[in-house]
Amino acid sequence: MLEILAERFNYIPIIILMMIGLYVVIATGNLVKRLVGLSIFQTSVFLLYITIGKVFGGAPPILENYKADDGYGHGGDGAGYGASEAGHAADAVADHAADHADTAVDAAHQTAEMLYSNPLPHVLILTAIVVGVATLAVGLALVVRIRESYGTIEDDALNAADYSLESGSAE
């Protein structure tokens, strides 16, 4: 049991942050505090996805030792357009094609042998962070407008003010 907890220790702070954020959103009546609770909850979700996306022993999905093609049919080895003889140029292109095929096969073998991390969760979290910041900004702008209109940002006072406007009574 202790071994299982040690392997998944990083989930404990994430769950604690989720519970704190959810509690703040539900329990408080202050709109700014609710937005802070929402941000804490979002942060815990970001950490959860990043934790799930981490592969121990995995490398970034970048191919090393791969000879790039320069777009003209050769990998920048000097043969081809600058060759003095046509036969030499044809041999160089054929040699390059064989080298390029060998390099591609080696890269495929390297890819099959190595353990790579999936970059998709990290990319999605970057997008979610941008959306979260924009949502927080819109929420804070709405809180400012509510404060200007009602004079308060407390939930109970806002409900009372709305009720008095609907019923036509002045409190």
C-alpha cells in the first residue's frame, strides 16, 4: 500500500488543490473569491493533465542524426548542381538516394527503439492556460461592472437587490 502511494504521490497535492478550488467556488459569496477558486481548480486540472502526460524514461519526439533533404534531391553534400561531370553528378545523386534511404531506415529504427513522450497533453494545456487567463479577465471585467451597477459583489446582497427590483419594493 505504501509503495502505491509513493508511486502516485504527485496526485495527492492535485486532489487537495481540486478540493480547495471547488470548496471556494461553492462556499463563498464573494464573486472575486469565486474567480480565485475557479483559477485554483483550473490549475489543479492543468497539473493533472501534465502529470498524466509525463512518460518516465521518455525522450522528446525529436529525431536525432537525421540528414535533412535540402529540397533539390540531395542533403547538402556538395554533389549535384556543382559537379563538373554529368556521370559524377548522377553517381552522387544515386549515392545520396541510397544514403538518404539508409538514414530514413535508421531514423525509423531509432524511433521504434526509443520511448517518446506524447507532446499533445502539453500543447493542450498551453491552450487551456490561454483560455483560462482570458476567462478570468472577462470574469473580473464582469465583476467590475456588477460593482458599478449594484455597489457590491457579495452574492446575498446581489440577490436581495434583484429581488427588490423585481418585486418593486424598496429596501
